[in-house]
Amino acid sequence: MKTKYIRLIGVLLTLLILVSMPVYAEENMKEVEINHFKEKKLAINSNVYLEESGYDKESYDYIYSIIVKGIKELKQSVEVDEFVKYDKGIDSIIKHAFNAYPETNYIDGVKYIYQSSNNRLKKLEFDYKYDLKTIKNRLEETDKKANEIIESLIKEDMTDFEKELAIHDYIIKNTQYDYENYNKNKIPYIDHTAYGVLVKGVGVCDGYSKAMKLLLNKAGIECIIVYNSDHAWNMVKIDNEIYHVDASYNDPVSKEDVDLLMYSYFNIPDEEISFDHEWNRDKYSKSSIVNDAYYKNGKGIVREVSSYYDFYKLIQKSAEEKQEYLFVKFPIEEEYNLEKIAKNVIENSKKNLGISYSVRGYKGAMMIAFRYNL
């Protein structure tokens, strides 16, 4: 017998979602026509992984199924009963399973055991970050906390958009992005988990993404995680439209070391998020419509402006109404020095309004925090 050991690193290994929750990601992307209505599918495109692997579809599906079984049941190993040859393309199958089933957060590597005489794959063994008892306890604790959050946040009369917004805001308000360890390049493993975000209140991008996926799925909203080489965020399906949501990017810290709640990356399409996010678009659903973008939903929290005059009047109105925050979005094609414009506008108005302020320009959008003189 010959043993080959592959240790997989990076965000593809840092996945955590409970076994009991519904998963939408393993289906191929397609559109189903029902009574002249195009039902859009939010999914990971398995055909891309199939092509990358070099396996035939039957062998691919079989290997994928036993990997998923190991993931969902926290197996230490799974036997390969059918005659399937080992090939290095198996890495693509594992990546597909890890992406579709983020329970793999606690898997540190996969060992392939195959027969040297004919390359027949015999067994897959999983190495875990912690002992299985610890992992099960963390999964249970995360599930319990997620259920408590859903019970407290979600009401029967809420729309999917309102549920998504409540979950997004909860995660950002109750989580600290671990900038200290990130800047030291010493991120603890817990930061990459939904457990870290929901139970401990700390995390990095993939921890935020897993927490979003867990809560949204529990609320009945389809959600997947999008990965590139160094970042992770979500795609969601709301009212048959597909959008990008990046909760970690919506949770920046200001220059004054103040936590902010942003909506620059809430329900935006491919075109907009691609300005500073890269991903393999062939592996994920397409997003091109902006119906539920936060700054267009009529709630008056985030406004889109297209001219200096509109910007001036909006800031003035917000300050006169003593709003605590104003979120402003500019058209992507425009190149404004947002902070400079905001400061000029407020400086020209503040004698009459009696306010002080801080401005945070952020990726084509900005937030102004007003502080009113007594």
C-alpha cells in the first residue's frame, strides 16, 4: 500500500456550518421555467470542479458523495468501496465538497490511501484541528446560539429582505473583526469559524461568511459562500434575485478607532463588487440586478446621490433632522473625493447647524457621523 498525504490550507479549509441546516450549494446552476417564470438558482457550479478534476462524472459523483458523508458525520475515515483510481484531480472534488459543506471548518487535511499496483483508491482519512468531542461541542453550542439569535430577530411578518438585514446588522454589531491578530499575521483558528463570530464575538472574513450562511439558512434564505485566494463573502437569493453581501467589509473601524456599520457591500451585483473583489465567476451564480440594494430600499438610511448639489442638500437635511448617521452612495463611474466634499459641505453649514462630525470614505460610499452640540 502507498499513502499520499495532502494538507489543504487557506480559506477552503476554514468552513463551519452545522450538519442539520439546509444546504443549497451542491446543485448545479440552472434556470427552471415554471409558468413562464424564471426561477434563478443560487448554487456552486459543480461542472467547473468536474472539468478541473479530470474524473468521469460517475467517479466524481461517487467520490464527492463519500467525502460529503465523512464531512456531515464527522468521520475520521471513509472506505472507497467502488473501483476508482487515485488521481491528483481528487483535490478539486475535495475543494468542491469543502465549499458546498462548510462543516469542514475543523478538517485540517485529507489523506488518500491507494493501492500501488493499480492506483485503486482504498480509503480517505480526515485529520481534524481538534478532538471530535471538542468539535461536536462547538457545533452544538454554535447551533444553540444561532437558534437563539433567529428566535430573537426574526418575526413572522418580516420579508426576506428584512430578515437578511436584521441578521447582517446583528453580526456586525456583535462581532469584532480581529484586526490585531490579522495585522500580526497570527489569526487564531477560532476566528475562521461561525463559533468564533456567534459565540465568542470575534472573527475574520470567512468566520463572518459562515455565520451569515448559518443564520440566513436557518431563516429560510438561500445563501452560499464565495471564496478567492484570500477572502470570503456571501451570495444570497432574495425575491428571486441574487446578490453579493460582504459582512466583514461592512464592519470597518474608523480612523478614530470607532466601530462602524456600513452597507457599501450589502446586496450589490457582480459589476459593483468586482471593483475590489475577484473570484472565479464560472463557479458561482451570476448577479446583475439591484432591486434590494440597501441604499435603494426607501428606508432612508442609505441614499444614492449623483451631484454635488444633491449631496449638499442631503447632508444639510440629515443634520437638521438630527440624524446620528448618514450613509451615502455615489455612482461607481464617478470619481469623487468624498471626504473632501463632505468636509466642505459640513464646514459651510455647521455654524447654522451646531454640529461636529467625522467622515469615513469607504469603497465608493461614505458614512458621516454627526455629533450635535448641546
